[in-house]
Amino acid sequence: MLDKTTRMNYLYDFYQSLLTPKQSSYMSLYYLEDYSLGEIAEEYDVSRQAVYDNIKRTEAMLEEYEEKLLLFEKFQERSKLISNIKEMITSGDPEDRLLQAVAELEKLD
Amino acid sequence: MLDKTTRMNYLYDFYQSLLTPKQSSYMSLYYLEDYSLGEIAEEYDVSRQAVYDNIKRTEAMLEEYEEKLLLFEKFQERSKLISNIKEMITSGDPEDRLLQAVAELEKLD
């Protein structure tokens, strides 16, 4: 299991375009630039609690989007398959096995 | 350019999970099962105009999601690359060219 920060970084990366500009700024400062809640609150002249609530809600939204669209999960599966295919190519695996591996990749979509 | 029905079928397929149950039912009846607006209106006991408005709004939502997430566009690019890779495998292309093609696929994510 990934730690929460890494997971949120990935989910933010995949679903960022679905967030409001404010949600996106808070998440980016908190998760990518490692600001504290207090620092974000000061930057935006709001209460620490308001920042906390907004970030919690955004995290829940990102998890909901992932539950519905599975972009991160599919990305991980695709990465595994692609890295297998590269290994098979490098070790000179036969044509039929390569084609089979590529077909699995195709099925993911 | 794909005709509108085909495009909507694809977008519906990719973003269906983000629609409400009603939006999803109307779209599915209209685009997948080829019901007329009047037939859907009768089925749900609402006006033909209400069905029309709902479907128009849903179509716009699907296009907005595609603008933000590009799932259909990336799917098409991935399909092209995968079909190239299969051809290269079948025609016995050398290892370095195969690896290059797989790397392009990887970059898409």
C-alpha cells in the first residue's frame, strides 16, 4: 500500500483538471510543495480550519473519482504490463508470447 | 471526424460512471438502443422537451469531461501505437525499434 501522500500526489495528477482553482491551489501547496495548513491559511488569509476542511473534501473527491474512473489503478496495471513487455523484448522472447502480452495491454482499455 | 453518434457512444462509455442514473438511462436508450426522444418520454412519463434538454446537457457534460481528461483521445492514440507494435512484432522488427515503440506508449500516460 502506498503511503497517503504518494497516493494523493498521483490522484491529484490524474484528476486535477476536475477540481476548482482553489481546491487545486490548496492541494498543490499542501501535497506537492509541502506547505503546512497554517502556511496555506496565512497565504490565503483564511482560517486554518477552512483550509483543512477544503483539503479533506478534495481528498474525498479525488478518491470518488478514482473509484469511478480507475485512472490510477489502470495506470499501475499498464505500467506493469509495459515493463514486462520490455523485458520480454530484451530477452528475445518469441513472437507469439510478445503478441499475447501486447494483447493483454489492449484489453485494459 | 467521427459522426456524432459514434463519438457520443465512446464518450458515454468512458464517462458513464460520472453521470446520474437518469442521465445514464436516457443516454443509453437514445444512443445505444436507438429509442426516439418520444419513446423515452413515454417510458419515463415526462415531456419530449424534458428528455431532449436532459440529453443535450449530458452531451455537453461528456464533451467537458473529455476536454479535461482526454480519455477518448488517449485511447485512440494508444490503440494506434499498439497496432503499430503488433505489426512490428509480426514483421520481425529489431529489438531497439520495438523498445522505442513501447517507450512511446509509456509516454502517453
